[in-house]
Amino acid sequence: MKQLYTSDTSPQLHPQSFKPSSPFFLKEIQDFDTDFKTHPIERALIRTEQKYKALFDSIDEGFCIIEVIFDPNERPVDYRFLEVNAAFERQTGIVNPTGRCMREIAPLHEEHWFEIYGKVAATGEPVRFENQAKQLNHWYEVYAFRTGDPEQRQVAILFKDIDGRKTVDQLKDDFISIASHELRTPLTGIKGYTDLLKRQLQKPTPNGDLLTLVNKLNKQVNRLANLVNNLLETTNLSRGELVLTKKWFDLNELIVACISQLHPIAPKRTLTLKLTSVPPILADQKRIAQVLTNIISNAIKYTETEGAIVVSTAKESTDSVKVTVHNMGVGIYHKYVGKVFDRFFRISNTEMPNHSGMGLGLYICAEIIKRHNGSIALESTSTSEVIFSFTLPCKATTHCTPI
């Protein structure tokens, strides 16, 4: 039988019969959300994370977490960067390393790095060491320790670039080697000539070789004294204790005097002067003479027999003069042009086998000129011409009378 639903059997429901109100759960969700965001534990966690990130990014040392990758034989073969700090790129030069493997970044990276980190990951024993990463062109001081679950094979690495210290250490080693060699040479000569002189004096009638022996002995003593003086000069310069006694003098006259003293050591070489009228300079005359003697004697040393050396002066500007020393000789490689004024720098014996020295002469010259507020430079042309020059402040043209 068909049943009919009418108002009598089922009441009609109209929307307006409900009282207007918010959904029952809205307020509860809002209250819960507010409580969650402002909960003290949550705030503490956020603050801790912010402090950790600030510390992580502010330290100067590089820091990274890596995952060491082992082959089926449990041999460490690579590692993947999981996290790095801001200093990582500055310390390594590697950009965007996260997620990448070291073999991908530096295929020639030395095996010892993988072996060390693999051992830390496998044993959990932290390690400190210094090693060179040749492909990255850096030396590093490293502290590595395992972090996280041992099965994850993760290692945290704190490291810093120590190139500066290694360079200083190398300079010290080079200096000791050079100084030992250079000082031994005149000392050997002094010992030999002294023994000869002693034997000659013990003879009943000394012959005429005594004067020759004394002269040779004196030459070696002077050479030794010059080496020691250079060492003392270098020490004074590094301490800022170089004392300058300045006075006004004629630079051209000083050049002529230096050339006259150097003529005897320049056989079969032509020394030419091209001096123009220049104002007096206010400088330490002895120190400028030292610079001139060193540069011109170097030009003589590196000029082939019958070669020419030209010394010239010119007014550089209204308040400076320029001295230039040209020589045509063996030349100098362009890779060395920017290094010749460095302390202890010497061209290798294989390239210049007949010339010795401790690499201090030009360094001292450069420091003397610098302390006179001047400049010094070297040029080397493709025709084996070497040009040393330096500038010095001079007296204004309108006041040329020395005081």
C-alpha cells in the first residue's frame, strides 16, 4: 500500500528553525592552535634552533656533516655532503656542495681523506690531523668525529685553512737551507785561506803569496759580513726599526760615485750614464747608495760579457724623480717579475746556476724605497731586457737650493 507523508505524519523542518551559531568545533580548533603556537616548550625549541643556526653560520671555521660511502668490501670510496655552514665555501671554494659527492666535485681528491673519514665512521674514534688537499689548493687543520646513528656512517668535520701558517713554515725551512748554504761558502773559504796563510807564516822565509792570500781572505770575510748584515737589516725591517737619517743631496752625484766603485767588478761590460738635471732629494744618502749599488751590481751580474747597462735619471712629476737601470742579459721569466722583491725569494739554482744569494737584497731595497715614500718596480721584456726603476720624492722645482 502506498504511504503518503504529509504534515500530519512528519513535521517540516525549516532552516530558520535553528538558532544561528558558529560550527561547534571552530572555537576549539582556534583555542588549540593558539595554545600550540605559544606553548613554552615549542618556543624554547624554536629559540634553541635559532641559536644553533646562528652559531652554525657565524663561526669562521668550516663545518660540514658527511655520509661516508663504502664499497661492498667495506672500503671507504667516497662521501656525500649532507650539511654545510656559511664558512664552508670560503674555506674550500666549493659552491653548493649539499647532496653532492666529493668524487664528483674533486675527482683527484687524495685517498687519505676517504680513508681517515671512513675509519672515523666505522670506529667512532675522533681524530685531529693536518693534510693537504691539492686539487682544492689548500692545507687544512681538521677535527672529525662520528655523529648520529653508527649505521648511518655520518661524520661531522670542523676544519680551517692553514695555508698562511704552512707558507711561513716553508719560508723558515727555505731560509734555514739557504742561510746554511750561503754562510758555509765564505766560511769554507776563510778556513782554507787561513790554513794556507798559517803554513806560509811558519816557513823560514815567507814568499810573495802572502798578500794574495790576505786579499782572498779579506774578500771572503767581506762576503760573510755582507750576508750577516743583510740578515740584521731584514730583522730590523720586520720590526720597523730601520732608522733613516735624511738630508738634501744631489742624486746624480751619488749615482756617479756608486758607478765609479762598481767599475772594477764590471769587466768587458759597458756602463752608460744618461743623467738629466733633477732637483735635490731629501733622503738617507747611505741607504739610497745601498739601493743603487744593489740594483746596478745585479744588472752587472745578470748581463752577459760585453753587454750594456744604462743608468738614467729623469723628473717623474713635479714632486718626484725616477732612476732607471736597463740591462740586456739573461732576462727574467715573467712568472718571477712580481716576486723578486719578496723576502727570501730566489730564482732556482737550475735556472741561474752561477749566481748565489739569500734572496734579501732586493727585498731590502724595496723596503728602503717604501720608507722614503717612493716606489720600486721591475719590467722584463721579450728581448731579455730587464728594467729596474724607483722613484723618490724631490724638492719642488721652484726651490732647488739644497738646505
